[in-house]
Amino acid sequence: MEINLLKSLPKSKRNIEKRLEAKDLTIIQEAKKFGKMYWDGPREYGYGGYYYDGRWRAVAKDFIAQYNLKPGMKVLDVGCGKGFLVKDLMIECPGLDVVGLDVSQYALLNCEKSLVGKLHYGNAKKLLFPSSSFDLVLSLNTIHNLNENNAVKALKEIVRVSKGNSFVQVDSYLNKNQKEIFESWVLTAQFHDYPKGWKRLFKKANYTGDYFWTIIE
């Protein structure tokens, strides 16, 4: 089902023209390392500083309500970064067992002390968990960083390790103008498409969970 579960997240301010002017192959290659420059370097390399400010708490509440999450249930966040949503899910639902996974060793090593032991290194295309391990599997703005074949593998893995509930959000656009803006801004996405193209990919992967789009305007 198409559902906007990140509607409570504040919109990021983006200087598209400045990013486009600075964008070159060197910056793209550095951003794709998902290291210090991507998370906490200058804005042209990625986030321009990614710090906890509690903005994910409202989103966490929406996930808890949508999927009726309770203490003792297990949640996996694939592509968790520094683990801000992991933290806020546990704050908003004490006793919820939340695990994060990411390919960025820098992000994992620079998480808050309270998250040590909750965040793990791993790749979305091969989740090292038994089938049906989690009551909910999330992946926000991560799957598009894989090529098409690996995106299919990741979606299949999300379905495999979940007990039925999953949610992914990916880069997309609704018209030509939005596509041009996206391509001016994007640094790390390998696969992106209009919603119709993503839905074809979901079908190819037999992805049966919920989804929504990150659209830059």
C-alpha cells in the first residue's frame, strides 16, 4: 500500500543550484563511500552534518500507530545511518526491540552511546537474519543506493526476514521537472524511477509491503 509515513518529518532546505555547481565525479565518488564527508562534511558531499535533534520522534509515533507496535515486538531498520529512528522508536515504545543495519562504518561508529549494540554493519542485499525474524522491517531512502539487480535482492530480503509488515521509501519524481531537480541533487542513488517504474520493480521482487516516495521539489 502507498502510504506517507514520513509526513511528520520537517522538509530539508536544499540549495539545488549550489549543489549542481559543486557536483563532480570526485564529490560523487566520495559521497558513495558513506564516510565522514557524506555525513558530517560540507553540504555538497551529503548531509552537511547529521545530528540527533528529535525530529524522528513524530515519525516513530506514526510507525508505531500504523503497525500497532508493542513492547517485545522486533523491528529492523535497514539503512539506519546513525540510528536516530532506532532511538526514537525505543523512546516512543519502551520495550520495543529495535535493530539497525547500515553499510557505513563511520555512521555506526559515530552513533550515540545508548545505541551501541543495537546498530550493526551489513548490506541490504543479504540480511544476516533468519526468515520471519521481525514484526516490522523498515528501509528509508536506502534501496535506491543499490543498482537494479541488488535493489530486487534487497526487497526480497526485506520480505523474507519480516513476518508480513514492511515499509520502504525511495527516491522518485512525478514529472519531468521533478526528475531534473532530482538529477541535479542526487549523489548516491544508482536506481531511480517514476512511481510506475518502482512498482514494476516491487512486482519483480515480489515485494508485498508498504511504500512511499521521497520527492525533491
